[in-house]
Amino acid sequence: MGIVVTLDVMLARRKMRSRELAVEIGLTEANLSLLKQGRVKGVRFETLARLCAALDCQPGDLLHHAKDNADPADRARDV
Amino acid sequence: MTCAEPLADTRLKRRSRVAALVCLVMAFLLPASVAAVLAYAGPGALVSGSPSGFDPTRLALFLAGLAGFAPALLAGAALLSARACLEVFAAGRWFEPDAAAALRRMAARMIAAAAAALVAPTAIWLILSAGAPEGERMLVVEIGSGPLLGVVLGAAVWLISDVMARAAELAADHAEIV
């Protein structure tokens, strides 16, 4: 899929742990981990809004569109 | 995050558990009661009309009994499949491929039971009167609303099982949305 999740980058910038974020937005750690790895089929607007509120960022800071043939990990590092 | 289970879910689970138990009991009671009738009154008691003084052999009686017992046995098997489906619901797994598969098995067995009930009277009297002199053999055709309704219901349950299978796919898809 052409969408790259850069949640881990934003977590590092905010110096926040996954567990703290999971508790704050009311998501299980397992689901947050799957989201960080981009192994989900979709994100609800509600979850996205909570993530943005908790991390004080915009949806565009968490999700990026990239061409399919590039390595998602590389693209995440480039952000 | 933990949250309390909705009351409707708890009720549905409890009802499913009770229904599963009823299905289990019925699955054994139904064939047992038919077997008791067969043992007590003979295969001819399962169909309307009366024998005209046949003296069937033991083998004919056994085969006719088998033909009379088959619908009840298949209905019992259908109830066991219904129980399997209800057990999945009782576990709180509403849209699971297991439940859809169990429902489909139930539908197939329901249709088979109804079809067997349709042909059972014909088979029973053909077998019982096979040894009778020419001209005294019986061909009985019984078409009742019960077996026909069973076929229609079985087909409807089959369709519902297909919808359940689709719902299970959607639920699996939905589970991957956070």
C-alpha cells in the first residue's frame, strides 16, 4: 500500500512511549504496534484525531503517501 | 483498554448457551423417540394408512426401519450442527467463519432430513410389501407440508449461512481497522 505510517517518528520527536500514547488515546498496545508497523487496513478518523491531539500534530505528520516500489522504512526515515 | 461487555451481548450469549443445550438434548431425544416407536410398533407405524396383512421378512423390517429412522437421524445431525453454531455465539464470537460453516452444515442436513422424510413412506411400503404377491404390493406417496417446509427452511438457512460467511469476512476486515 502507498501509505506509510510515520507514527514512530512522531513518538520519538515527542519523546513519548508507545504505552503512554496507547493509554492516552484508548487503544490497545497491540493495535498501536500494528499501526506503527503499517500492518492495518485502515485508521478511523476518531483514532487519527486522538493521535493528533495526543501528539500535537497534523494527520499529515503521521501518514504519508509514497510510491509502491520504494522501501517504506526508507521513506519513513526520510520524513 | 478494558470496557464492560454490553448487556445485550451477555443476554445473547446466555440465550445461545441455553439454545445450544436444547439442541444437544433434542439431537439425542428425537432419534431415540423414533427408534422407540420403531421398536414398539414397527416401521409401518411411521406412515399413515395400515398394512394389508403383509408378513415382511426380518430383513425387510430392518430395512424399512432404517428408512424410517434416517430422517430422524439426519434431523439429529442438523441439531448438532445448530448446537456447534450456537456454541460459537455463546463464546461471544458473532461473525466467525466457524459459525457460518456450522450453519451451512445444519442447512445441508436439514434439507437431507426433509428429503428423507419425503421419500421415507414410499421406501418403507415398497420394502415392506416387496415380498407380497403381485397386485398386493403398495406404492405410497406422501407429500406433507412438514417435509416441504423443512426443505424451504433448509434452503433459507443455507442462504443465511452464505450471508454469515460474508459477514465474517467483513468482520475480519473491520478488525484490521484501528
